[in-house]
Amino acid sequence: MERVASPVDFTEEELSLVRFGADGLVPAIVQDAGDGTVLMLGYMDGEALRRTLQTGRSWFWSRSRGEYWCKGETSGDRQWVRAVRYDCDGDAILLVVDQDGNGACHTGARSCFYRSFGSGDSSGSAGSPVAHG
Amino acid sequence: MERVASPVDFTEEELSLVRFGADGLVPAIVQDAGDGTVLMLGYMDGEALRRTLQTGRSWFWSRSRGEYWCKGETSGDRQWVRAVRYDCDGDAILLVVDQDGNGACHTGARSCFYRSFGSGDSSGSAGSPVAHG
């Protein structure tokens, strides 16, 4: 399915309600628009949030690489933003997206949250590089 | 409906895969077990995570108040933990819960993420104290 980017309307007043942490970042949860699966959590600074709203694609700040990244631009696992929500105290973002490809996780899993406590699935890629994208 | 706490099995090996930030905290997304709504985002240190697993209730570290809190212990809006997931690089937690009462938000909203960019709903309680619980 060929998806199309839809920029999200926003106002400066809305942007001013977002409270970035001491490191200039706010956590951004990414949820699948179709079935509500929580896909991943990334971090945004003000610029990444603006790019996300203006382009309708998900932009994050990579804490490990120290650079902006547009999700899926390398892997093809793009996210098409359908809504950008913010929480009661403005210090968390929720992106609702249509997810392309296999999923959001660099391991190939659909969701980064593919392991549960008590399920015996603690092996896997926990030791691998933090290389979303 | 009277709900019952169900402790979550875990191993020390699993706990060792969780990577806490420089501030000793890891973000914890809370999702409704019934319909997948993302309810809130809180923060846990190692002790809050252990308490959550051992009690089957959601425990967080309040950054604003500098203390542990068990969600809903004051308000009655309790969360009964059904699964605790962790992400590929171990630096985010996902709690799947049955939510009691009106919801997770101190404003009375079901979800803390009740506002969207571009929807004209930027008024509300963004300026109110960060007083989950």
C-alpha cells in the first residue's frame, strides 16, 4: 500500500505547551493507528517535533548518535503520522501512525516491546546497538 | 468490578536488561489491556519496577514530588498490571493494565493524552500541577 504524508496542523500556542526536559528532549510514544499496538518510544527536541508536524513523518533525536533521524528513511519501515497528541502536563508526546514494512523495531520485530517479564524471552537483541532507523 | 492484583513473575536476568538513565529512571508507558488506549507515561527507578512486578500494581517515581507513588492509591483510579514489557534496548517499559475508575489522568480524563495538535483543544489543565495519583 502506498501511503501519503499528511502534515499536522499546529499552532505556536500548542507547541508552547510542550515541556522539554533538562536535556532538551521529550519522550514520544509511537502507536499503530490500526490496532493500537505500542510500537516504540523515541525522543524529540523542538526541531524534531516541528519536522514531524510539518512533514507528517516521524522525526526523532537519536541520543546515541547525536543526530536527527526520520524513522524508516534507511530501513524503509516508515511511519506516516496520523495524529500527534500531548499529555496533561505537556511532557510526553503520543504519535499515532501507519507503520510501513515489517514494523518499528530494528530487530525486525513489529514492536520494540516484544519481550515480557516472566515469559522466558529475555534472550534476543538486548545487547545489540541502539540502531533504530 | 472488583479486580485482583496479580504479581508478575520475573528473573534477575530480566531485570538486569533494563537500562536506567543517568537520573536512575526509565520511562514507563501505561496501556489499557482492554482496548489498547495509551493512558499515561510515568517514570520508574529500579525499586518502583520491582514493586510493580511484585505487587501487580503500578508504582512510579514522582520526579516532581521526589517520592514513590502507587497509581490510584489516593484517587481510587488504580491500575492492575496484566503484563510488563520492555523494549529492544531495555530503556523503556510498557505496562499493560486494567484501569479502575474514571481513568489515568488527574484531570479526570481517561487518558493523559486527551489533546491533539491541530484540534483546537490546547486549553485545559496544562498549567495545573503535575499531580497524578
